[in-house]
Amino acid sequence: MTTTLITGANRGLGHEMARQLVGAGHEVWIGARDAENGREAADRLGAGFVQLDVTDDASVDAAVATLRAQAGHLDVLVNNAGLLGEVTAPEDMTADQIRHVYETNVFGLVRVTHAFLPLLRAATAPSVINVTSGLGSFTLVQDPERVESQHPLAAYGSSKSAVTMLTVQYARAIPDVRFNAVDPGQTATDFTGRIGHSVEEGAEAAVRIATLGPDTPTGTVTDRAGALPW
């Protein structure tokens, strides 16, 4: 059975990814900062739960120890945890506001990936899926026909540019683990004010990559329709 950990999976897209992957036969572990909400979500889906705050070294190390004891390896890691941060005009944005977003979206991803690499390497065909966004695409945010061009979210968008580049760099440097980035698109969750396509559609790209097994590519950036321009 494929063992999969999804960070930030107690609600929204992460929760839907977990639901679909449980249905696909994965042994899913929901990682969530809030223990009560995380356990409730895991019980609801028939998944495992591990307390996981991606901004805290001790929390991440404890999660690694739990997965090592319970599963012995990790087949798929989905770095889904993310936050929007304050919606501030770039001219008014402070370094602290950007740092707050990067702590979760960028540094948290690096922290979790680094910590779980030994467990991933204990798997047969390990895969890391990083949730990015078209808001971090240089091409899409400059295309007036695209919704990404309508939202000047400098902190969030630049953090997702970093996520995409980190994915590519990991893929080039670590050939024994597959690294791919997926864009859910504008999905109707609390994160977007319930604007966009369904959460089921938003989860499609990540679920597709997570279920490819030995056929998983590496270094790709896709949404549910295919490859994304960057």
C-alpha cells in the first residue's frame, strides 16, 4: 500500500486530496497544525493523523519519528500547507509581511522536504508533490486574459515562484526522488473566498501525480489541463 503524507490537510484542497487518495487505496496521513481539527478530519476520512506545524523544527522532527515508527517509509509527500498572508499593495508591503508568508510557503516546504528525505528514500518509487500557483508564473500574471493577472498578490505570488523553482532544483539535484509541482487553479475554498472551480477539480493535478507510482515523471509543473508556462 502506498503511504502518503499531506501537509495542511485538515480542510480545503489538502482534505480533498486526502479523500481522493484514500479512495484510491493509499494509506494517507493528514498533517495539520491544529491537533483537534486534524484528528477529526482524519477520522472522517479513515486516514492517519500526525501533528505537523511546517514552521517548527521540533514539530516536523516529531512527525518524522511518528511516520518512521508507524510506516517505516514514505512513498508520497504532498507539500500542501500554505497561507495567503495580508493582501497589501506592493508599495505598502513590509519585509515582515513577506517573511510571514515565506515561513510557511517556502521555508516550511524546505524544512519538511529535508526532514522526510530519509523516509522517502526508504520507499521504492518516492515522490514529492509541491502545491504551487499560477500566481507565481511570470507568464500568466502578465497575460491580461488570465485570472492570475487580476490579483497583485506580491508576497503569495512570489512565494509560489520560489516553490516552483525549488521543485525544479530538487528534481535536478535528487534523481532518486521524483519532484513535481502542481497548480490547483482558482478553487472554491475558504482560501479564495469560495470563488473558482470545485475542490474536486482543484485536487485533480496532485492526485494524478500521486497515483502514477513508478511512472511518475520529475521536474514537471502542471495543472489539471497539462503543462503550465512559467
